[in-house]
Amino acid sequence: MEHSFIEFRVDAASISRDKILIQNDQECLDMYKRKIDQATKSRSHFLLALTDAKLELATLLASLGEKLNLLVAFLRRL
């Protein structure tokens, strides 16, 4: 009888430990998924900002090009 009680306590401890390990694994997996989602959102925001910056640069270069063309035309008249 005493032997069965000891086995039960060991089995209960193993089950409890296994539950804790499974819970810990699930928490790690959930955290990993949150980090992946966060990285995906950050990448999307970065790519959008990069696209906006490229558009702004193209606009500035076009404006600068027009001004340079006007300056060159003015200087040629001199």
C-alpha cells in the first residue's frame, strides 16, 4: 500500500511538472507569434515610409531639375 502511495505522488508530480512545461511552451509560442506579428507590422510601416520618402525625393529632384534648367537657360542668355 505504501509503495502505491509513493508511485502516485511521483506520478502526480510528473503530471504537474508536465503541465507546467506545456504551459511554458505555449507561452513561449504565443510570445514568438506576437513578436512575428509585431515585426511584420513594423516592416509594413517601414516600407510605407520608404515609399513616401522615395516619392518626396522624386518630387524634390524634379523641382530641382526644373530650377536648374531655368538657371542654365538664364545663364545661356547672358
